[in-house]
Amino acid sequence: MTAVVSQRPKPSGFRISKKVLPYVLSLPALLVCIGILIPFLTSVVYSFQRYRLSQPWARQFNWGDNYISFFTDPKFWNTLKVSLLYAGTTVVLELLLGLAIALLLQKRSTLNNFISIMLLMPLMTAPALAALMWKLMTNPGFGVLSYLASLIGLQDFRWASSPSTALFTVVLVDIWVYTPFIMILLLAGLRSLPTQPFEAAALDGVPRSFVFFRITLPMLTPYILTATLFRLLDSIQQFDIIYAMTQGGPGDTLTVFQVEAYLNFFQSTNVGRSAALMIILWAITYFLSNIFIKNWLRLRERARGQA
Amino acid sequence: MHEKEKDLIDAFLRGQVDRRGLIKGLGAMGLAAGTAGTLLNLGQTRALAADFDWQAHKGKTIKLLLNKHPYADAMIADLENFKKLTGMNVVYDVFPEDVYFDKVTAALSASSPEYDAFMTGAYMTWTYGPAGWITDLNEWIKDPAKTNPNYAWDDFLPGVKSSCAWNGKPGGALGSEDAKQWCIPWAFEQNNITYNKGMFDKAGVGVPGNMDEMITTAAKLQKDIGGGVYGIGVRGSRSWATIHPGFLSAYANFNEKDLTVSADGKLAAAMNTAGSKAFHAKWVQMIQESGPKDWSTYTWYQVGTDLGAGASAMIFDADCLGYFMNGGDNKMAGKLAYAAFTANPEAKASTPNIWIWSLAMSNFSKDKDATWYFLQWASGPEHGLFGATKMDFVDPVRQSVWKDEMFREKLNKSYPGYVEMFDASAAGASIKFTAQPLFFDLTTEWAATLQKMVAKEVPVDEGLDKLAESINGQLKEAGLG
């Protein structure tokens, strides 16, 4: 037997050392990071300035005055309260509804597949457009929802135009738009769960409630956490629905972070205050994301350990 | 062009023959209306070009930022004449009003040279001017080498013209000697009453003559008409735009102010005086009793369309909103009428606050002289007359246009009472706000407070005291109070 020595093509002259290679490979990510970090750091700088576009001569560093003034400003505390309330309410309700719908559609069938696709339609609607649709549907003069409300005795239900029902109305729109997002994530999770535990439980005649709380729910938790994280981050930054329906009103009922920051920048041209509000919103989302990701990682580790 | 026709058109352009005489004369010469219009355009272009070098910037291109509006449509319809006159090219972007001002702020705050000129309101220039984003147009208006001799700056309605001029000092009087002309008025809106004649007749009510009458009339209309029709449409969204139309027009008629200016130039809130509180109480009562149920979401759009659709009996808003609702395919087209409104029974005439669609020049424009050529043409008497007679350019800002017989006849024919309404309130029409850079902060908060009072979240007295306290705090923080 003759040994055949393959002639490998000679490597080109330029070689990257093993030490440098990881840095080179991460360069594209670094460039993307710079694209994100520059505006972020600019915002941080602005947030420490007294900076109104209409008073350029008065621009100067005030080193945290924007933040300090928030502590004594009832409007800020109202913004924080409304933002958290809105995010908490929408996420909890969407999670419950999304899970219920996903459970109903869990079994694969042509009808269930069709319904699940149909239920995704609101998610394909731009939130601002959805808000305008709902604005028409809740019009007290000709809105179909106002008509339906009148049939159950709510003759003068004022939807988004009353401070007592404005939050309820925008939450309703948010639920209509985003419940399908949670539903589709949980449905994918449900359909990918291993079948053996459920078959064993069925053989043993375990009650359905026990199966749900002790088998389905724990196995579905990573999916629930993922869906909750995405929705919570989105919901606390809500702008389109609230601004399109109420512009933050009536009064200060719905002046969530994004609406307040938008008005501060585009109407009042108060860049410093607007940036400070956005940095606080960033800090809240960062904090919430950390909690969720840590829990998600813990659950994943536990799942691996069990495997 | 035949000499006789040419002479007649020249006589018209010199003001020796009125418009009716011109048309009669051209008709006698056997010219159809279309041909007469073309000849007139040619004559105007020739007359414009006669005493001024309109071709000085030939071959240049300028770019405009426009709001989707009938005034912009009128300008676009006449743009070819400008291009022929100057040899310049004009390109433009048109945005809907919802996003228009955000686009302007974004472009200007980024010092973008993309747009040379743009549509704006006078209130906006209180931000744009001090920020250094727009140019003081006096430099061009007062330069005979750059402005055509027929521009007739004095032809502009004085209250409107001075409303676009401010010296940049917070609290400084509009139109003062040292004022900078931040923008050129293009067309404006007085805030008066537009009402549904049929509904008024059915309820047996007349046009309200003061604030108390407006409250009772609106309530009676709502009660008597029925069918879900409400008495009066006014704006209510959480925005500065809720304050400036009917609300401030009536408020100013009672001699109430938004802010006071001290001798040393410091500003202070003036919304919590006894007179202001009494007025607010009446306004709030009117909305609670006879306003739309979802008033707090109402912008000009809902106010107008409800009137046009017959869902409201009257509006106290921009007169041109009533104008547009009386035409087109609106259900109530041809059934609306107009009246000036004097809220204060002791006042002699109405004092409407005004919104002025204006043209401003970007400070970042690469060719300001060329841009000025466009601005002086677009705000000139010829284009003003074209817009007013051929398009929907109401309310024009030039006195000569208001004197034009054809224009008045057009209004009298299809918009009964509009001219009388205009004549009755034009003298008192001006911006009633105090010019200062926190305009949008303060008016948005004012609107939010109104919403709280209408929703009975806070009593009027308490709400206004809190508002004044908050505004004084903001003024102080900004170094203005």
C-alpha cells in the first residue's frame, strides 16, 4: 500500500493569533454595542443637565437636580405608580387569558390550528391603529361597545374619557392586542412538553387539577417566565395605545413614563427631564429583567439537574 | 395677448378696475372664464416680474416641510406659477398634523439643512426662535433689493402680523418695536361660533350673546333636539390645543390673563384670580351639562366632524373648521351658519384668540435668499387672492383679499354670515397668550387641570390654585418666575 499524502493548500500569509481571535470575532457585536451605547450614554449626560431646547443659553450641568426634583414631584410618583399598575395588570391578565386559550387549543387539530392563527390577528395590528379602532368602538355616540354596554345597563359608560375607567379601557386594548403573543408562546410550550408524565398520570387516574398544578404548570414555567419577561418589558414602556387613546389623560390618569418623556421632549423641549425619565425607566426594566433572567436560569439549571 | 385685453388686465392689476369689472370686460370681449383665468395668470406673472428680478435664483432648488392642510393644497396648486416666475424648483414633504410638529422639532433640533422653509404656528416660534432654529425675517422684509415692491407688508392684518413677531424676552409684547419677525402669517383662524340653523330653529333659540347665554342655549339645544345630539362642541384633549381656541377667546374677553409680567420681567401664573375662577366654573359647567360625553378625548377633528355629521348643535372653535364642515360631503353641508361671540356681557366686541398658519425659514437653510423668494411669493397678495378665490384659503391674512368682491361674494353665497362674523371680530383678533418659552408645558397642564375639573376630580377653586402653584414652580425653575 502506498501512502497518499494529501497536499493541503498553504494557508495565506495573514494569520490571527489564538489570543486575538476571540476579540476579532466579537468585533461585530462590539460595533453594535457602540451603536447602542452612544445614544444611551448621551441620554445619561443629558439627564444630568438643565437642558431645554427653548432656552439654549441656560444649558448647564445640574448634576442630578433632575433626579432629585423627582422625589418631591407628585407627578413623577404618579407616573411611577401608573406605569407599574398598567404593566402589572396587563401582564397578569394577559398571562391568565393566554394560558387559558393555550390550554384550550393544546390538542392538535385542524380547527385548533385555524383558531390559533386567527387569534394572532390582533398581534399583527399596529398598536396605535388598534387604539384608534377601539376609540371608535367605545365612542359614546355610535361605538358598538358603548351600545353593548348600554344593553347591560351601563348607559353612560365613558370608557377612556373618564378618570375612573380610563385605565380599564387602555388595559382592555392592551389585552386585545398582546394576549395572542402570550398564547402562542405558551401553546408552543405546551405542545413541546414530554408526553410520558401525562400518560403516567392518566394511567394512575390522577385528577386533572393535580395534573395541571403539579405537572403542566411546573414544566411550563420557563415558557411562562419568558413570555412574562417580554410582555413586562414591553408593557412598562407602553406608549402607542395610551397616547393614541388619551394622550395621558384625563388629567394625569395615564401619564406613564413613555408618554411623560415624549411630552417633555417633543412638546416642552425639556431634554434634561425627558432623558432623566427615560434613564429611570431603563433602570426599572434592567432591574426587572435581571430578576426574571436569574429565575429563568435557575429553573433551567434545575431542569438540567432533573434530567 | 390682444392689446385691449392686456390693457384691461393691467388696469385690474393696478387696482383701477375691480374684479367684477374685469370679468365683465373680458366677457364682453368674448373670452370664456377659463381663457380669462389663464390671461389673468399671465398678466399677474408679468406684473410681478415687471419691477423685480424674480429670476435672480434661477435654477436653484428649495425644499419645504408642509402640514397636510387645505392651505398647503392651495399653495401646491399654484406652485407652477412660482416656478415659471422664478425658474426655481420647489420640492416638498407633506406630513399629517399628528406627526407634523414632531417632524419639525426633530429636523430643527438636529440642525438639519434638509428643509429651507416650513409651515408653523406662532406659538411654536416661541420655542424655535430662542433656540436659534429659525431666522428673523425682518432682514429680508426690510431689504428692497430682496423683496419685490408689490409685496405690500402693510397689507397684512395688523393683529395677525404682530402676533408672529416677538422680541424673544419672556413676557415681551408681541409686535413690539424690537420684535423679530419669526414667521410670515399665511392664513389664520378666529375662534367663533358655528351653529346648525335647523337645530337652533327647532329649539327656538337664538345665537348666544354671552357666556351665560351660551350655557343655557347649549343646554336647551341638547334637551330639545334629542337623539343624542349634544349642545356644544369644544376641544378637551390633554393638550395645549384645548386651551387656545374657544376657551382662551372667551377667557380673554373677560380680560383674564394666563400670566402676569412684573416690572422686572418676572412671570407669574394668573389663572387663580377670582375672575378666572368664575369663568372656569362656567366653562366646566357648560361642558358637564352640554358637551360631548367623551370630551376629554376631543381634538379639533372630533369637534368639527360632530358638527358636520349633525351630532352637535354648535361649536365654539376655529371659524375655518365651521367653513369646511359646511361643504364637501358632510351631512350638514349648507346648513351651518356663523356668528362672532362676545363672552363677556360688558365687552363691546369679541376678542378671539387666533391660530396662524405661518411660514418660517430654517436657520439651517443653505440658501436663505432663494428661500425668501419662495416665502414672499407664497405670502404675497397674488397667491393670497388665488388661494382665497380658487381654493379654500380661509381666513386670508391680507386686508386686500378680504376687500376683494369675488372672495366676499363666494363666502356670502355658500357660507352665510361668515363675512359678517369675520368683520365683527377681526379687529379684536390676536394671540392672547403671553409669549414665553414654557408655553407648551403650561398650556398642557392647564388642559389636564380642566379635565380634572370637568371629571369632578378636583373643585375649580382648588384645581386652579394647584395649577398656579405648579406653574409658578416651573417658571421659577426655568429662571422666568
